[in-house]
Amino acid sequence: MPNRCYNVNCTNIDNLTASARWSGLPTTGWMGKAFISFYAGTNCKGSKTSSLLPYNGGIREFVFPKVKNNISSFMVRSESRKRRHGFANVCGWKGADVDGGSVSEADNDKKAEYKPVNEFLCCSV
């Protein structure tokens, strides 16, 4: 869901993301643009890096030092700059405790898959 903060501060994925890929995200929105932002802190706070969507479906390697291997949350921003639809924590989702597994948001059956460091965190919200 756009403008919802997704916390990924789970044992298997917190601070382990070096790259990301995604599909099915909005490409237009607020001011005619949509972004995906990755945050070093939970609840979409702290140091961040953002990419204009679409961005070739992913980021091969995060180069911003304060975020690389330090990601604890992300948000797709298409309605405004701010969070408008609360928080979701993937740690409670089925499959979050499995290395290289996938998780699904129960209320809309969208998926976010994750893999260990130097592989991809996949998300579609």
C-alpha cells in the first residue's frame, strides 16, 4: 500500500539488505511522481535514500553509506512525502523467520520476498 511504512527489522533481514528489486509499484502519484525510500531506522525514520519509480525495477547496490547494509524500513511514496497509511511490520508475517523465504501481507495478499546480504530484497506493495 502506498504511503505505508514497512518495517523489516526482523532477525533474518534487518540491516542485511545491500540491494533491492521490486515490481508492480506505482509509477505516478504525488506531483506526478512516485518514489521508493529505504530508511536506516524503523518507522521510516533516520538516514534514507530514495529512487524515482520506475527505477529499472531495483537497486543493484546501495551506495549511500548510512543506508547500505543498514536498512530497517521502506515506503513507497506516491500520495505525499509523508506516511498516510500507518505501519506494517513484516516480522509477524508467515515466512519471516525463514532465510531466503517470502512474506505476504494477509489483508491484500501482496508479497515481499527477502534474501540474505548481497542478494535482493523484493517487494511489491
